[in-house]
Amino acid sequence: MDAVLRMTPIAMFFVLLMGIGVYVQRKSADAKVKDFSNEYFIGGRSLGGFVLAMTLVATYSSVSSFLSGAGKAWETGFGWVYYATSQIVAAFLVLGVLGKKMAIIGRKTNAVTVIDILRARYKSNILANICAVVIVVFFTTTMLSQFIGGAQLFSECTGVSYKTGLIIFSVVVILYTTIGGFNAVAITDTACAVVMVIGTVLLSISVIKNGGGIDQIMANITAASQEAVSSGQGMDLLDPRASGGIPFQLYLTQWMLCGITTVGLPQSQVRCLGYKDTKSVHKAMIYGTVVVGIMMIGIHLVGTLSRGILPTIDGSTDTLIPIVIVKYMMPVLGGVTIIGPLAATMSTISSLLIAGSSAIIKDMYLHYKEEKHQEVNQKTVANLSFGVTAVMGIAAVLMAVNPPDLIVWINMFAFGGLQTTFFWCMLLGLFWRKANSAGAILSVAGGLGAYCITMALGIKIGSFHNIIIGMAVALILFIIGNYFGKPMDDKTGRLFFPEKY
């Protein structure tokens, strides 16, 4: 009976999401007939401030924060909460650094994707194709981690098997994304972000209530910490560095990987092409920062405070949040709370599906047709877009059938690969007049190669994540390659740097 009660709000939410997909498809049908790519992939550049903030936040927030992040906070203590604060700046940086310039150039060039911007700047099909392949590969990897996390959560909280949960969960997210496109993703992301905040608040209240209040929880955590330190078999849960378990290098890496270099995530960059005016982006910077702060600090605090009511966990720490929901929450409220991390998963997957589909359809297929001066029927584009979006999702689901452990590391690997590829390429392209295609190609190929090879071989610099190696190599190679390529032409210069011409 409890499982049924938990399932009820989840089922209602799933129906809502699919309803939004159908509604958006019908509402935007006429616009898609005129220009399918513009409407399906960036929503006709119509996002307001609140929706822009919520879709950016929901895309950035993922199941790894709600499951693995909270679990690591339970294991490590308050140090992991400090570790997670780097994520608060993500929305502010993406919109503040790239937002205005990408939007202006996007409108001037009718750019629909991140690669459209790079193609206009560097005039290189080689670079564009490399970046498109990178997007498809790493987006599929990221989706894999999201499907695993979502299915595990769904299974553990409702009692259905992992594979059944994977099928139900994946069918819903693939359907509403494929049917509705970017606008459906943006609207459902908004609903997901709101539910994530509600779920975080409900979890916090439940943990504090069942732990006998903050004072009692802190007393329990302090006692557990002292016992762990004295026995030499655990970390000081009150120490910002967790008795050396979180070295300084790891803090710095986190600020790089989940803070500063999130500017290099193409799934976030593309949001800069979809808003309607300057007022919207200014509001979104504020809304996004506040909401990310509430969610990221909130869910990691929940993880740490849960140590005061759960001194041990059998199995992976990824199961912490499902255990708290099932053991300490009323079934219906637990069902509402489960929607939070499920929403984080679904919003990330839906955004990756749309962006990945656009890389194949817009950046490869349509560009090829344009170069050959071949006409393309909008209905054909629509059918291909629907098909590619669905196939990408199904491929990730099939890989998720036999899942590995600790999805946070899968997610971080994909983040690092995308950031190594797109950070310098986009940032220097937008703000450095001397940047050219030779530097960009060498940076992308060499930086990504260095990142993947060192990850595969386990080569590290101290306790730093390999993103440090990838980013450093990418920058050095960009500067070196820049001396061998052709300078930017005047037409491109007037487009990207009008103040200098």
C-alpha cells in the first residue's frame, strides 16, 4: 500500500509532463511548418527570465547531486557541503559571460546551435564536425548516468524492479522530449526545478524532525565524528577538509569542473540563444543563482544531517536518499519528494536529447544539404529530428540496463570532456580577435585527447581531477596553433567585434 501511495504523485507528474509535450507540439505546429529547426531546437527565441533560469538550473542539476552528492556528504560530512558550493555560480557565469554576445550573434546569423556560432566564427567544417561528434558521444554518456540514477531511485522507492523502473522512466522522458522539442523541455524544466526545490525542503524537514531537531542531530554527528577519528577508521565530519579526505586540490578542481568551466557546457551555452530580451537574461541570472544555491546546498546538507539519524548504510552511499524517503517519510509526501531527484534526471536528459539531436540534424545533415544547395522539406526535417531524438534516448537506455556504481564519477567524466572541448573554443572565439580555426582545432583535438588518455591510464597531477590537464593542454595548444592559421576575415570581424571595426 505504501508503494502505491508513493507511486500516485509520481504517476500524476509523469502524465503532466507528457501532457505538456503534446500541448506544446500542437501550439507550435504552425511555427514548426515555417522553420522547424528554429522552433524545435531553441523555441523561437522566446524564453522569459524565469523560464530561462529554471531550464538552465534544471539542465545543470542532475541525479548525481541528489543521489551520489548527498551520499558523499553523508560519508564525508560538512566538507562535502563546502565542496558543493562551487555550483552556485554556474547559472550566473553562463548567462553573465556568454549570454548577451551569443544572443546578438545568434540573431544576426540565425544560429540555432552552439556549433552554428562556432562555424560562423571559425569558418571550419572540421572543427564543427569534431564538436558535433563530441556532443553526441559525451551527451550519451551523461544521459547514461541520468537513466541509471533515475531508474535506481524509482526502483528503490516504489518497489518495482530496476529494469521496469528504467523502462517506465525512460519512456516518459523520451516521449515528451521527442514530441514537444525545446519549448516542451523549457516548460517541463521549469516544473522540474520547482519540484526539485520542494523536494529538497521536504527532505530537510523530514530529516530534522526524525532526528529530534538540529541540536540532537549535531550531537549525534559530533559523537560519530569523534568515534571515527579516535578509531582511525573514518573522517572528521565537522572538518572542512574531512581529515584530509578532501584535499585542497580537489576543492580547486571542483571550482573548475562544476563552477568556472560550466561556461564550457554546450547544453548550458545553447540557452543563451533562446531568450527573448536583455531584461530576461538579467532576471534569469538572479533567479538561477538563488535556486541553484537552495538546491545544491540544501541537498548536500540533507546528506550530511542524515548521518545524525542513519549511522550506517548497507551498500552504496547512492542509496541514502531513497532510504530516507522510504524509512522516514509519509508515503504520499515521499512520493512528492521522489519527484525532485527524478525531475533533476528528466530535465537533464531532455535537454541533452534536444541538444544532441540538433548536433546531428542541424549541424551535420542540414549543413551538408546547404553546402550541396539541396532543398530540404520541413516535414522531412521534423521526422528526422523526432527519430534521432528518440534513437539517442533509446541507445542510452540500452547501455543503462547493466549499470556501474557511483554515477557521480560518470557524470564528472562527461562534464570534463565537454568543458575541455568547448570552454576555450567558445570563450576565446567570442572575446579574442586573434583566435583562429587552426588554434581552435588543435585545442579541441589535443585537449580532449590529453583528457581522455590520462583518464584512461589513471595519470594525475596530485589529487587534481584530469580536467586540469585537459584545460591546460587545450589552452597551450590553442595559443600555439593560433600562430599557424589564417587571421579572421573582415566580415567575421565586423560580426563578432563590431566595436573594433
